[in-house]
Amino acid sequence: MKLQSLLLVLTCYLIVGGCRKSPDLDELSSKFVVATNADKEADFKTYKTYFISDTIRYLTNTSTDTVLVGPDADQLINTVKSNMSALGYTFVGRFDDPDVGLNMMVVKDLNIQTIVYPDWWWDWWYPWYWYDWYYPPYYPWSYTYAYTTGSIYISMGDLKNAPETKKLRMLWDALMGGALGTQSQNIAEGVDAINQAFQQSSYLKTN
Amino acid sequence: MKKILVILLLTLVYVGASAQKTGANLFSAAWDVSFPTNNDFLTKTSLAGFRFDYKKFLTDNLSVGATLSWNSYEQYIARQTYEKDRTAVTTDMERTIYNVPMALTAHYYFKGPKTIRPFAGLGIGAQYSDQTIYYNIYQTDVDNWGFLLKPEIGAYYPLGTRGAAIVLGGSYAWATNKNDAFRINSLTNFSVHLGFAWAGGW
């Protein structure tokens, strides 16, 4: 009888202690998840010039933090510029009729995950420095974003054809997200993520 | 799968001596080690699993009953890019599957060495499964149900005459759980279980 009791106790221990093992997430890296999407019909060879502002829209829990400027912003913007340049695109001023416009946003310190639908969400973060090209935005693909702390979002709009179509057609975008560390670490991860976003978008080229 | 069926058929041909008394009940609980066999989602062996069985002997060598088990699988996948048309995602990830197969069973018991009661049987039922991908601070979670077929073989090693026994067995599970997002069309695995059984006397 003792043996049976022992076996019963052992069994109960295994049942209670073992059910659904928690995954070991220690192996996961801190590198940002990089997701890119593009208009399947877009011929990127028809675009030659681009504009991107030196100002990054910056979303935090502090309502006064609305833009990101300075060395950190420069580092992220310059990473985009160097990638665009390597692909053959020429940077021009915003009043020099760029073919495409690039816009960057950083989300930090938002405690609540926000599911964002780009179509209706566009209005409230439409960059003030794009006022010259204000047309209703249009995304040729359909999906939602989950913005959490530590997200960088870049979008590319078709400025070349917007006056004719009266719509700002989105050609490409990239969402890079992950946990935040120190500021310098975040920027370094952000730079890596931007490089990866361009690397995995092989269709982005001028010839 | 074919091999398992052949083994089952062959063993069923050799009708053996009685193993249990008609009308007896048997309970067993066992550690279940599982080897996923059919999908690209993950391939790593799971040591985290457990199974329970209940059997009612209709004759001295035939039982019907039920089985319930669980298995937790997980595997780290290094950072890579997943592409489809002009959509791409780059990340590393931890992939997990949590299976809960449950089935009605029928087993046949063969004549073996004096101290061993070998058996073969088949379970038919359903499998609940939860597949989750963890990447950075995110997770994507899908759960589903599938039809389950579970042929198995094994043996009891009685510990004296008071009803306790050690059970060792192996089974193959084929379940129709489907998850398009993770490109899973079915879930199959081999598993080996080792545990204890209690019956009304051997």
C-alpha cells in the first residue's frame, strides 16, 4: 500500500507541476522585428528623387514631446538617406518636386498597445511639413499595425502622381519594433533595423 | 504510419493469453516524451508531457477506455527573413506548440513472458492545439481542434500482485489541426511514455 501511495503522490506532482511548460524566451534577441510592405503594382524605377524631413514625429506619454530632433534623429534620418542613395535615388528639397516623400515616426513610452489602421489614422499624424502635398492617403495593401513601445515607422508616398490622382498613394512602408533599452542602444537597434528594412525590400531601386 | 499499422495488424494476428480479469478497471499515468515528425514549424523533441489512461476490460484480453495527454514543444528559430510577394518580416523567434490529445481507445493484450503484459491498440478522438510564436516583445497565438488517430503498442510490468504496474509504451499520433498562418496542415508525432498503472490485480 505504501508503494501505491508513493506512486500516487509522484503522479500528482508530475500532473500539477508539469502542465504546459512556460517557454524559455531568454534566447530571443533584442533586435527589432522588421516588417516591410509595398504596393505590388508599383514600378519603383519610375521614381528618381525623394525628400525626407530632418524632423521625426515622436510619440510618447508626454504630450509635449512631439518631434525628435538632434543627433539621434540625424542618425536615423541619415541611415534612410544613405540607403536611398545606395539604391540610386536622389535627395531633393521639398519644394523641388520630389517623386516620393518619406516620413518617419518613432513611438516610445506608450504603455498601451495600440492597434492602428493606417487609412483613418493618417490624419492625426499627417506631418505638418507635408502640407504642400496634402492629398487623401491611400494604402494599396491592407493590414493593421500594433504599435508598442519602441516602434519606428517609415512610409513612402507617391508625390509624383498625387496632383493628378488627388490621392497620396503609399508605395512602401516599414515597421520596426521591439523592447526599448538605453537611448544609445535604441538608436543603434533603430539604425540596424532601418538597414534591414531596405535590405529586405530588393524591389526598391531606380534601375 | 504504415509501419505502425503493419505492426498492429501482425500483433493482432497472434492472439495471446489473458492479461486481466473481465470487468476490471485500470488507471495509468505516465511521463510522455514526444518527437514531432511532420512539420517545418518545429522539430525539437519535447520532454514536457504527460498522459493518463483509463481502461475497462470487456474480456480477459480486450479493453476499451479513454486517454488524455498533453505535450509542450518549443524551439528557438534564429533570425531570418520571411517573404511573400512584396511583404517581408525579419525576426528571430521562439515557436511553441501545446497539444492536448484525447481519445477513446481499444486495446488487445497478448501472451508475453510471464511477468509482462504486452498490448496494442488504437485511439480515435480529437486534439486541441495551441501554436504560439514569441518574437521580441510580441506574440502571435493560434489555437485549433483536429481529428485524432493514435495507434500504439506497449506493455505492463506488474509490481507484485496488488495491482500496481509499470507501463512502457509508444504511440504515433496523427491529427488534422490546421493553421494557415504558420503553414501547418496537420500535426503528427511519435511519443514514448513511461509511468505507473493501477488495476484490480494481475
